[in-house]
Amino acid sequence: MARLVEDPVLKHRLVFEPVDDGKTLRIEMWVEPGGGVPPHIHPSMEESFEVLEGELSLLSGRTWGTHGRGETVVVPAGTRHAYRNEGSVVAHGICRATPPQTLEEFLTETAAMARDGKFTRQGIPKTPAAALQGLRLILRHRKMVVMRPI
């Protein structure tokens, strides 16, 4: 069953749907202008990003590239990556994560914190309690994702 999650800080809406008997997580995403995710690494998860409408800037390793409708970028496991919408219209795409591990839970919990007002617009925790909650979240999912700045 597909589920919609909205994150007002990262400025994206995501619909999660397990496919291939749960071996892959299909994430339909709508990224608002100025939205996106910070650089990170999935040690043992491959992701592919397919742009359906608009443009997405995708970081893979140390290289940013802008990709439009019909283009797909595959990010191998262990590769630092990020995405953002630098355009003026909503970017629509599909991400496929294999194996999905705890990606849906991580993104759902992060979005809930954002909706609860625990982050600034830059994604910085507003209070020590929010910072502690964010640290616990990162530690719980550390086998699935490692946050890495540019």
C-alpha cells in the first residue's frame, strides 16, 4: 500500500511503495523549487533516480549534474549523493532503492520532525531536545545511511 509523506523543510512529497516482493522500494517524489536532501551515503543500498518532469540536480560522488525528463542516474552503494531542485517548477521523479532497508522509516521520521517544527528552514535542530532526537534518529539508522557534508 502506497503512503504519502510530506517534508516542509526538505520541500518534498514522497509516496512509498514496496515492489519486487519488497526487494525494492519505489519512491515517487515531487521536489519543490529549493527542495532536496543533503549529501549522504548508503553503505549497502543502490538508488536510481528517474526524472519524469522538471529538472533535478543530482550529486554522485563529487560531481553535480542537472538531469531532465527521461534521464536516469544510478548511484551505486557506498557513493556519496544528494539531490536538489534548482529550477522554478516542481520536479517529479522516481527513486528506486535496493535493498530498501530502513529508508522509508528514516524519511518518515525525519519528515515528522520537520512537520513538528523541530528544524529551521536550513534543517538545523531548533532546540537541544530536537538535536538529541535527530541524533537518536541517525544512530538508529546508521547501518542504512551515513550523513556526509560536501
